[in-house]
Amino acid sequence: MLRENAVVLDYANGIAKVKCQSQSACGQCAAKSGCGGNSLSELNGKRGEHIFSVASLMPLRAGQIVEIGLEEKSMLLSALLTYIVPLAALLFATLFSDRISDNEPLRALIIFLFTACSFVLVKRYDRKFAARTEFKPVLLRILS
């Protein structure tokens, strides 16, 4: 299970709204002061903040620090959908268009359409997965 600390923003009716800060690998590296990657990440400004709704049987207060967790399976499946499906569609479309036409603009259009359809498919499945409980973070413990 992947674990992360979060701060409680609000609690109402058994649902806590929590905020996590994205952790950058650059923040942990000993060479971060002379690294170009760290400089580029600082150009973005604020670090990524993610807000989740987490069910909690225990009442929480705003400002409390809690530990939330997410199953690895859900993270792996999300990565598979996000990266592998569009890549597979792109490769399939390239091979398919090569077999049916020598016209470059037509081939480009076919590749674009297949890839765009894969993103639509991923978005549709993303909504289905978001409703399932194993794809939602859970409250593991209250830290303070």
C-alpha cells in the first residue's frame, strides 16, 4: 500500500477533505543545489497540491495530520491506462495506416484519430474507476 501524510481541511458527515503535497525526488537529493532538474521544477512555483475526500468513522478537526493509503494495484492500473493504452493505439494506428495507404496526410489523420480515440477511451474508464472503492484513498491513522 502506498502511504502519504495529509492535512485535514474539512470534516462533515463522515467524509474528510484532506490535502497532500507532491513530493519531488529533487527535494531529497544531496546534489539539488547544482542540479538543472531542480531549477526547472522551481520555475513552476508551488508544488502540486492534491485534495481528496476520505471516509472516516472518527471525527476529525481541520489541521490534523493523517496518514492515507492507496492500493498499489490501483496505481499500476491507472498508469497502464494513462500511458500504455495511448502508446499501443499509436503503434497500432501506425502499422494499420502503413498497410492501407501510402498517402502521408491520410496516414497522419488515421494515426491522429486512433490516438485521440484512445484518450477518450481512457477518460471513460477513468470515470468508471473513480467510482470504485479500491481506487479511492483510505484513512489509515491519525498522526496528530
